[in-house]
Amino acid sequence: MAFALVIARICKPGSKLATLHLWKDTTLAVDLGLAGASTHDVYAGMDWLAARQEGIEKKLAARHLNPEANPDRLALFDLSSS
């Protein structure tokens, strides 16, 4: 579910409800075994991600902000929904 939510956000950002509608128009849900997913399932997936957010952010920062991968330690942030 988390992988599908990330893919959906990249391909067509929108609300959780819009994500469910997107899945009806694409093969993403079928390809990932989520064809019968409900709004509750999507919220559960978001809760799962939220519970792991700090660890995910730390791993991404370690990977992308280390001196070898990014000597200038440049990071860009999307603030469009802030």
C-alpha cells in the first residue's frame, strides 16, 4: 500500500480519495494487488508511513546528504502545499 501511495503521489498528486479514483483508471492497483482497496485501507497505509516518517527521513538524509553523494549538501524542499 505504501509503495502504491508513493507512486500515485509521483504520477498524479492528489487527495487520498483522488488516489482511489486514479486506481480505477489505471492498472496500478491491479499490478500491486490492491484492486479492492478501500478508503480505510488507504488511511491505514498513510498511518503506517506516518509512524515510520522519522526513520524514513533519517535514511533518506543519510543517503542523499552525505559528502560523497552531495558534496554541497544541497537539499530542495517542495513547499507548494505549505
